[in-house]
Amino acid sequence: MGASRVEGAIGAVGRCARTRGRARGRGRARGRGGRAVARAEAFASDAARAASARGRLAVKNASEEARALLEGAKAPTTRNEEYRFTDFSALTTAAFVGPREDARCDASGTKVAEACARIVLVDGALDATQSDLTNAAKAGVDVRVGEGDETTGVQSAVRGNVFSAINSASASDVVVVKVAKGVKCAMPIHIVTLSTGGDSGAMRVSAPRVTIVLEEDAELSVVEDFAGEGETEYWQNGVCEITLAKGASMKHSLIQNHGRSATHTRTTLVTQAEGSRYEANEVSVGGKTARHDLNIKQLGPRTETVLGCFNLAGAEQTLDLHSKVLLDHEEGVSDQLHKCIVSAASGRGVFDGNVQVNRFAQRTDAQQLSRNLLLVPKATVNVKPNLQIIADDVKCTHGCTVSDLEEEELFYIRSRGLSTEIARSLLVSGFGVEVINRFPGKDLRDRVNAMVRNALSRDSVEFEWTGDA
């Protein structure tokens, strides 16, 4: 798509937002609220315009989607219940700059052994020099980078948010991964998403986009890495849409290791047909503000969803997971484990987990557990596990704990002849291993363990690492 069409689509949204902002400003007697509304409404179009600097849109019908979703879209603030504990106000005052032409960022630190394909995106665009797609076709996987396919944008148009709308209006390269009926790929697909820093105080914004489609009885493992250029300031705003057909199975591993000046927003949208299985495990340690919106719909009976997340929030960090799982058919299974360590007084962990069991989802088994560890006084975690059950023949439980290290656990380890310091270190280091050990391959688990170890060291948390099980 040409640059003029991009500017036309985004510009129309911007004009609409600015006009509405002026009208509301007059209605509020030129008050502070009117100016705030205008600024908040201009945020979305400004960000989309910057991120689409390459002059083409890869999401089909993106201009229509931009008009529908960005029209009147406001920057999220802590006055919104969905964003009550995660402050994105810095985005509304930032000067955005788009992706650099021929941007470079080293991806050598994000290796996955025996991957059948490696796709590296820098500022939302394919870096062919660091990517390798040669073995994908041999493994029965179709991998393309460029325009999206017919499923790209479908889920985000219905269940998206302001961040996914900005992405839809600005994504330049879409990674499309398709696995044909009955194909069981034994080797993972590795997608690396990198960002570069802004110039002269501006915040660089990028819009990486991924579409994954598994046909009937197909199987695939996908590993995603998110990182960037040192401690520079940037905003990586990604979207991933996943469609699983009947009997399909996907294992999804996500590793977020941005610098601590970065903003990371990610929207993952999943639909599961009858008998399919989706497993997502995530470890997040980076970013000044990082939020993952995970939205899953079970659209058939005997469908299974397994979710694991380990967030480690250090000094001046806010790490946020918002998940929604909809069970709409009989004999569905949902199992979610969320773990969070806050290692500094200025750190914050946020978890909002919503599981909705509808009337026809009889004989459902839905489990949800959130465990949170605060290592210092004044560390903060905001947790909201939520089960909404309409069906009457179900087995559903949820629980939440927020604590310091347990004295009984410390006593047990010290009784083996270890010091208090080593006992605390062992408990801290072992807290996230339950999630990390779900990652495929010892090399990957070792890399993630080292990443967590380094993050703890930055906040002067001493430990003895328990390592891979």
C-alpha cells in the first residue's frame, strides 16, 4: 500500500479525533478536562501515524479497521478499570518517531536450538540477514513475511483494544505461520522481535504482527523473544492472532527481556475449535512498563487451555498480565498458574485473570492460581483473580497468595545446615522454576534461568540458583 493511502487512512482517524476533541473541549467550557480529552484522543492516531512510517499497511482492510477502532479511541489512563494499576500516561505526552529504514539490532543472544525457522523482526520489519526460513517447508510449515492473510485482523477487530487498533493501522510486515492438516512439526518456530531506540528524546514506536493458523490435527511449538537496543527508550506494540482448528495443538513460549526504559504492549488473541489444545508459558523481566493482554475463546467441546506466567518486577518496573478465557462448550479445561516476584519497593506486579464459564459449558474444569512474592517492604502487587460461572455442573477453583518468604520454608532449609541468606536465595530462585521448566529444550531453559538471575542481580537480590530440573 502506498504512503498516500496510509496517510489518508490514519489522517482521517486523526481528523475525526481532533474534531471530536475540540467539540468536547467547548462543551466543557475550555476546562482542563476538555484539553485532556483532546490529547488522549489524538494519542492513538499520532502513534499509528509514526509506526506506519514505512508507507505500507500489511493488515488487509486496515484503513476500515483503523476508522472503526481508532475513531474515538483514547489513551488508557488509570481512571479506566482495565488500566487502573498500570500507568501509560507517558505515552500520551511522548513525541513518537517511526521505524528507521534498514534498522539493525543484534539478535545473537536469543538462540533456540533446532528451530526449523527463525524470523527476526527489527522495528516491526523483517531482518533477512538474521532470519532463516530454509527448513520450514521441509518441516511442513508455511512461513511468510509481508502482507497478512485472510485471518489477519479478524479477531482484533472484534476483541481488540486501543493498542491492537494502533497496530492494525500501522503494521508493515506480518509474520504468517500456517501448518497444514495433520502435520506435526517436531521443531519449534522461533520469532525474535527487537526494537531500536528513539532519537533526540523521541520514543520510537513499532508494530510487530504475527498470525498463526493450525489446521485440523496439526501440531506446532512457537518460541517468541522480545528485546531491544540496550536501555534506550522505545515502545514495542505487538499483536498475535492464533487460530486452532479441530484437534490442533500449539505450545507457545514467550520471553520478554526489554531494557528498563522500554514500554512493551502485547495483545494475544486465540480461538480454539473442538478438541484443540493451547498452552502458553511466559517469563517477563524487562521494560519500564510491560503489559500482556491475553484473550482466549474456546469455541468447541473438549478444548484445553493451559497458561503459565512468571513475572519479575524490579526497581521502577510495572509488569502486568491481563487474561480472559471464555469457555463456551461442554467438557472444556482451563488451567492457569500466575507467579510474580516484586524485588524492589518501587516495583509493581499486576494480574487480572478472568475465566468465564457460560451456561452450555457443562462439566468444565477451570483452575486458576496466583502466587506473589514480595521481597522488600513497600513492594506492590495488585491481583484480581475472577471466575464467572453460569453453568451448574462444573469443577472450578481459584486462589491467590501474597506473601514474603514463608518462615516455615526458611526454617526447613536452615535445618539442613544452610545459612538464612542461602535459604532465602534458594526459595527466591526456585519460585519461578515451575513455569520456566515448561519451556521446550534445556538450552532454552538455561537461557531463561540466566535471564532471571541477571534481573535479580540488578536489584541486589543475592541468591543461589537452583537451575533446570
